[in-house]
Amino acid sequence: MTLILAMLLDAGLGEPPWLWSRAPHPAVLMGRAVAWLEQRFNSGSFAMGALVLAGLVLAAWGLGMVLSAFGPLVELVIAAILIAQKSLVQHVQAVGDALRISIGDGRLMVARIVGRDTADMDGSAVARAAIESAAENLSDGVIAPIFWFLIAGLPGLLAYKMVNTADSMIGYRTARYEQFGKAAARFDDLVNWIPARLTAALIALTHGRPDAWQIIRRDAPLHRSPNAGWPEAAMAAVLGIALSGPRAYDGEMRDFPWVNGDGARNLGSGDVDRAVAALWRAWLGMLALVAMAAILNVVV
């Protein structure tokens, strides 16, 4: 019941600006911890990176156990803060709304949620980037936190968020992070393995498209990430659009393969709207799964 209420609280309130303009968000605090340890212990060693990650995860798990001792109300509030459904929907919808005004406005808004170059994007590229971000962040920011809370309570949720935060900061194949951040990147792949595939299944089933699984299984491996391709391929399949494809990073064009390449490539704000609706459908599907788990737990 705590998790159900947390999901509903997040869906209703999201992340109130009045609160997080006055206090640091828990994810920000996690990021500061990662940055502090990276600056002091990054000697280019994989072993040191693994030790730092282990320390961060154990600290997050322990904090979760302490906070859980304060009762379900504290668990509810923290879980609601760390589930990002409403925030994700707002950021993605903002791109669609801006794209209705102009391509320039769309570029400005999508630049807030993607890491690729946006200056030369056309309208289709803006919409495509927003939809890809919606699919990937549905898995990382919504379904995975819910899944790990369901599996291991607040300690599991905090440990997951710490791993995910570490990966987003140091899990890059650059000279600075190649070795030190490798453990974070690999462990993030591991803890997102089931949630990514669960997200894909939720997207397909809540659209009445179990047949989409054939497309998902075929195209998910095309993604450079072992997990992100699953929700992305599912979103592409149910919306009948092509995602991924060529894009630029740091001024360099990269020729990524198309996901659901037979789908529509001329995209616009309406497709972003459909992606937002898909986010809510998948969320409702996950809410139903959590409710069933709660009922089974009571019955058993």
C-alpha cells in the first residue's frame, strides 16, 4: 500500500519547485557524494572505482534501513520523491508544446533532456529525441525505482538510485572515467536489466500490442546500451514510428541504426503527445502490477 500511495503522490504533485528551490533534492545529494569521492579517489583504477561504488551502495542501503525504521509515512514520502513519473511527463510534454510554437523553441526545450547536439535539429529530430528520452527515462526513472522498492523496500530503492546516479556521472568511456567508472556502468546495466524489459512489456501490453514483442526483440539489441533499446523499441513499435538513427554528439555525426526502421520518420508535436500518453498507460500498468502484488501478499 505504501508504494501505491507513493506512486499516486508523485503522479499528483511531482516535484514542487517551491520545495526544491529551498532544499537539495535527494538525487542532488547523491550526486554530490559521487562527485566528492570521484575527485578524491579517481586514480584511474577499476578496483578503486568498484570500492567507491560498493561504499556508496552500502551507505544508501544502510540509510534506507534507518529511514524505514521511522515508519511507512517516511517511506511513502521518500519513495514519492524518487519516483519521477510526473516530472518526466512534464519535461517531455514541454518539448511537444514548444515545438508547436517553433522549431527553435522545440530545440531549446529538448536540449534540457538530451545530451546530443540540438542546434541543427529539424522538427522530426526534436520530436524523436524527446520520445527516445521519454522511453529510456520511463525505465530508469519510474519503473526501475518502483521495481526495486517492490523487491527490497526503501533500502533497495535508495541503493538503486545511488547506482543510477553514479552511472550518470562517471559511467562514461572517456579517459577520465574508463576504468574508475566501469563498475558503476556495469552494475547499472545489471540492476536495470529486468526493469528495462518490464518497461518494454508494459508499453506493449497497455497498448494492446503483444505482437509488438517481435519488433522489440529484433530491434532492442541495435541500441548501444544493453537496456535502453528495450523501452525505446517498444515505444517505436506501438507508436508506429522510427527512432534512433543518425545524430550528432559534440559536433560529430554518428550513424546509429534505426529502431523500427519501417515506421514513420516525419514526426511532430502530435507524436510527442502520443508518447506522453504512452508514459501514463505504462504507469497505470505498473500501478496495477503493484496492486496485484499487494493483494497477493495480503492473501498469502
